[in-house]
Amino acid sequence: ERILARDTQVTLAAVGIDAPAEVKGAWDPDRAKRIKLKQYLDPFLPDYDVRISSRTAIDITRKGVDKAEGVRWFAKHLGLETREMLFVGDDLGPGGNDAMVIPTGVRTRQTSGPDETERIIGELIETTPKEI
């Protein structure tokens, strides 16, 4: 599957959503192909944000609908400050699709993927006081 339609975004995955990690990693390691695709799509989609995502994908969302807005919304609905929350992402570096959350003040932790994310969640559960 190369196109994934979600409630808030459409993802275009060049080599397929379920492609092996080696294939994904080799397809566009410097983001050059996706940068060109984004530059091509932007003029056709003025009411949408086109973002480079993960290792092979482009995400298309309505303007203003992004992970940073999601963090702020979630914090508000939980009655928390963003600095009290933790965002775990695999692309927090400059230009990464998770980096947009950093200005919200949320704490962040880089992950290599689902297995490491599972370990991070386990660590959080183990270190959380039982009375919470």
C-alpha cells in the first residue's frame, strides 16, 4: 500500500508502507527525491501543508494540523503543561517530521522504531510511582 488516508492526513509512501526497513532506508536517504516531490505538490495544494515524513513518505494535512498542534491539544485536554509530557519520535532532528513538536516545550525522546518505543514505555511504567 502506497497511499494511506487517515482522518487528518494523507500519506504517500513511495516504496509502500510495509516495505522492509532496508528498502525504505535506501530509497531516499538524503531526502532529495521527497524534497522535489514536495516542491512539485506545494503549488497544487495551497490550502494544505506538504511535509517530508519518515524515510520514504510525504504527509499532506490541512494547514495548521500537525504534530505540534496535536501536542498542544492533548495537553489542554489532559489539563497538563506541555513540559509535563513526553513525545517519543523517530525523526526529531533538524527537518525531521517530529521536530515540529520541540517548540511546544514538550520533552522529547528519540526512538529507532516500535521495538525501542516499547522499551521506552516499559521504562516509564517501571519508574512511575504506583500511587498515580
